Amino acid sequence: MIRRHPVKALFAVLVLLVAALGWSYATRDSVPVPRTADPEPGESLVVVGVGGISWDDVSPDRTPVLWGLLRDGAAASVSVKTLHLTTCPTDGWATLSAGEAAGPRAEGDRPECTPLPEVVGDEQRGYSVAGFAQIAAASREAAFEARLGLLGDSFADHTSCVGAIGPGAAIAAARSDGTVQRYTPFDEGTLVSELAQCPITLVDAGGILTTDPDPATHVEQTTAIEQRIARVRDAMPTGADLIVAGLADRDQQERLRILTATGPHYAPGILASASTRMEGIAQISDVTATILQRGGVRAVEPIGGRALSASPSPNNSESTAAKKLTRLTDIDTKADAMHRIVVPFLVVWLASALLALLVLWILWQRARPWHTRLSRQRILRLTRLVGLVAAGMPAATFLANLVPWWRWSPPSSVLVALLSALVLLISGLIAVVCLNGPWGSSALGPLAVLSAVTASVIGLDLMTGSRLQMSSIFGLQPLVGGRFYGMGNVAFALYGSAVILLCAAMAHALRRRNAPRLAVVVVLVLGGAALAVDVLPAWGADFGGPIALVPALGLLLMRVAGIRVSVRSLALVGLAAGLVVGLVCYLDWRRPEQYRSHPGRFFQTLLDGDAFTVVSRKLLANVELSTAHPALLAVVLAVAAFVLVLVLQPGRFGTAPFARLVEEAPLLRDGLVAILVLSAIGFLTNDSGAAIPPVAMVLTVPLVVAAVAAFMAIERANEPVRRRRDRHHR
């Protein structure tokens, strides 16, 4: 229960919150990019592409060449995600060419890989890639509208050149018309001369598409690739750098693949890129950006990748290399484990929560006030606890990444059970905190605390590098490759909903204590701080989120301030949202190109006249994602419609207790309306925005159920005792 003296303390806390956020952001003057010795344009670089090799294939005895590259150079895991769930060699080389996800048309999300296109022609007539036009057309018509041949076209406009050895390399080095400036098949006898012709040379060293059931044969296949890499390394010009990049998957199974860089400009260490803001994780487009940087060439069209950089290790000893391998393998293992269990975990958890609530509802129907074993007060307490535990699950999944649970057992079923137990423990502890503080005696107190915990976990993670979000249930998935830092769409749904519920609960408590002005201040400060964490480039770097969060918070603020909602006031809120997002996009755009995040890049597309294309692509992606699973779409729409009716018309379908709760706390209903607004706008303005409404319900619905159960328990406790024998059985 909030009293007078905590109101002053609350005001002081809000002032400190604003000061801390301002100081934290002011002292972080740029997006952190790992240290590196930038090479001069024109210095030799050889890029070797391989397929199907991950860090768990590497060891000192089985793969001595790759082990040596790991030990003596910088390394990372590379996301090879292109247009499909799994990546074939043609897709990987085409993406290297375009700097964005590219590749030929394919049937299904896990297509059967076909051989690389042939390279036709000779030295006199020139070389070209067969079927290049068809691959280029498919790439241009795909989601990212990639320009196949971007790498070759960029070099064609300058005096520098890029050579290609092998059919895959020819795809990457070809111009947009399919011609290759300089090409030769892989021949050990001509490697020395060919690698000296151009400052940049791409080499196709082959790959492994399927794992041979005989381990010895698999080792032989890996050894053959290693031998090609060793021949290239030995034939390189003196002073050249060598990059070995995984460009394709194996066994139609998405995984992170190997990436190493050795040479004068890559001391032993860990590779990273400003495009991921993560040490140890990079993208194929980062290799494209590195090639362009080394050639002193500017891309003919903007790409999402950034040149690779390196954070040095203490030395290149065997023990240091072993630690690097453990770190890189752990990144891959975690990403693979999470990718496999996201859906099973959510199904098991949500089904269990629904089953528990259903059982409690049945017990409620059977219980009578004089039945000690089925006391309705006990059922309400259990319902409140189940609701809080279920609502605490999202925050618990982030916190669970503090424990390396993915290392303990590889089978998916065991991992689901292990993560479920860990999340249940953490969410149970969160629920205990929500119930046993001074706020536990009110209906909305635990709701406010759990919302604050959820928003704080996500917000603090954003401010410290998005480490908990990486490879988490509601976070960022490196195997998907859509986003590697900042606020993802799924996390935004949780974050925005939690912030709105916290603001609504705090404002309600302050208005009940006759502090309506402070209630407005609280919503302004909490909402403004949450918006800053979401939108600022060094933290959330979110473009679509603020477009939804500002109107939702503005609508709630009008209700807290007692302003009548009208067309004019809604228009002002929309204008404020546009100004906030536009200002952040402009300020981010003013930064150097290599430091820009998502808002700044969108501003550039606005200047280039491509903004409508980007927005329409996001909307089309949402439609396709929503309709990919008709049965799931029907369930989500039915639940969403049910929730919408209950929020707009409380009391329907036997929900009279909810109607009494929102009559007692009308700002809770306003907060739920704001969440509906946030979900609708978020769906329309974000790629993969189709996930925002159901994820928002994952947090909001159990919290409201817990609040209603607490309110009913308070009502029953306040009822007069009518019979002597009922006195001790409430």
C-alpha cells in the first residue's frame, strides 16, 4: 500500500533514474567496435570459401590446418543465413557477391542443394557464370532485393581487380551481367601466379554437403578441404592476409560456421563486426564489406555488413587457442540448442500453464465456502501464484542464460526439460518477491513489480550489450540472422507491455493517494526512460518499436492526465511519435556510416527514395509469416478477438470479477487498451511484427488473471461473516 512518505521517495528515485540514464548514455559516445589494425587499401587479401564446417569439427589432431589458423589468427562463428532456413553453396557465394541475402529460387525452406553453376568461356573470349541472370532475378525478387554482382560491379568502377579461383568464387566475383574479370579453375600448379594477379582473390575450396556415416570418411573429406586451404596459404603473396569463411550448411541443418583471419593485420584474437556488435559472431555480408574495404572500393549500393575487426588475445599458445575454440563452440552450441527447443519449450510451458489454470477453475466450480479442502480462498491464492509464475516466464528465460544450461545435454527433449526446470525456478523466485513485499497486499502491486522486473531485465540487457537476448527464447537468434543487437521484435512486445502495465499500476496507486500530478510525472518519466532505452542507437537501436510505443504511452498519459481522447489529441500523439522517431533517425544518420544502426539506415533509405519499398516489404513479410500456419493464425485471431472484446466490454463471457476490477482501477483497462494499440501498430510497422500481439498476450494475460484472483480474494476477505461456522473457513 502506497503512503505519503514513499511518494517523496518515489520522486527522488525518478530523478535519480533520469540522471543515471543520461550519464550512462553520455559516457558511451559511440557504438563499441573491437580494436583492429586497419589495413591500407590495395594490400593483398585472399578469401577462401568452404561449406559445411563448424567449430565442433575442429581439433588439434583431426584438423591441424584449421587449428593453426585458429591459434595464429582471429576467429569467429559466422551466420550463413540467406533466403532459406538452410544455406546451399550457391546461396552463400551469391550472398558474398550481393552483400545481402541472395540465391536462386528453391522449393521449400530446406532445399536440396544443386551443384554450383558452371563457368563457361576461355581466356580469349572471357568467362561468365551460366544461369547467372536467373539467380540475379531471383535474388532481386526476394525479400532483401539483393543485387547480385554488387561486388564485381564495385571493383569494375575502380582500377583495382578481384580474381576468382573455382566456380563458387566466380559467382561472388562476377559482375551484374555474369562476366568474371579474372577466373581460373582451382589448380595447385598455377596458384602462385594467380594469387598474385589481383589485390583481392576469392578461392572456392569446396565443402561438405552431407555427413558421411563413416567417421573415417568424414575426416578424409575434411582433410581434403584442409589441404586446399594449406596450398592456398603457402602460395599467397608475402604480406597477404587470409580469410577462411564458412558459406554453406551441411545435412540441411542450419548452424553457425567457421570464420578465421590470419596475416599481418589479424593478430591472434576474436573477430567481430559493427554489424553484429558481438565479439565472436559475424555475417557473410561482413566478409563482403571486408573485401570492399581492402580493395579501397565503395559499394555501388549500401550493404548491411561491416568490415571485420579483431580483439587481440594475450598470445597464440595452444592453451589460448583451446580457450578460443571452447568459446566459439559454446556460441554455436547455444545457438543450435536454443533454435531447436524454442517451439517445444513454449508449447510445453504454455500448455502447462493453461492446464493448471483449467484445473483451478474446475476446483473453483466444485468448491464451497464450507469445504476446507477446496476453500475458494486457497484456490484464488493458487491462481494468483500460477498467473505470476506464468507471467514471470519471459524474464526468467533471459536470466536463465546466466547459467550455461545448453552445455549439459544435447538431446532436445532433455534440453527442454532442463530449461523448463530452470525457468520455473527463476520465475517462482520472481513470483515470491512479487507476493511478499509491501506491495503484495494489493491487487495491482505484484503486477507492477513483475512488470518492473521484466522491463528492467530487458532494458538493462540492452544497455550492457544484449548478451542475455542472444540465443534466448524471446531474444535474438543468430541462426536466423535478422538482428544481432538491440531490441528485437519479440523482446519489444514484452518490454512495451511491461512498461505500460507498470505505468498504469503506478498511476492508479498515486491517484488513489490523491497525487494525480505525480501520477502524470511518473508516466512521463518511466515512459520517457523506457523509450530512450528502446530507441537510442547505442542501446535498443529500434526503429519500428517507438512508432508503436509512443502512441500507446501517449494514449495512457492522456487518460492519466484526464484529457479527453479525441481525433485531435490522437493526431497530436501520432505527430509526437513521428517527431521522436524522425529525430532519432536523423541524429543516427549524422554519425559515420560504419556506426549507423537501424534508425540511421532507414533514414538513408528515405533519402534514397526506397523507404516505401522497405515499409511494404515489412508488411508483406508480416502477412506471409501470419498466413504460413493457418491453424496457428486461427487460434491467435480467436484469442485476440476474445481479449479485445473483454477489454472493450468488461464483464462479458462470465468475467464479472474482471469488470469489477477495472471499475475499481480504470487505469488498468486504459493500460490494456494501450497494449492493444501497441500490438496493432507494432504488427504493421515491424518485420516479423506478427509475433508482437501473441507475445504481448503471453505476459499480459496471466498478469491480469493474477490481478483478478487477488482482487476476488480481497473482496471475499472483506465480506461480512454471516455464519459462525464460516468464520474460520474463508
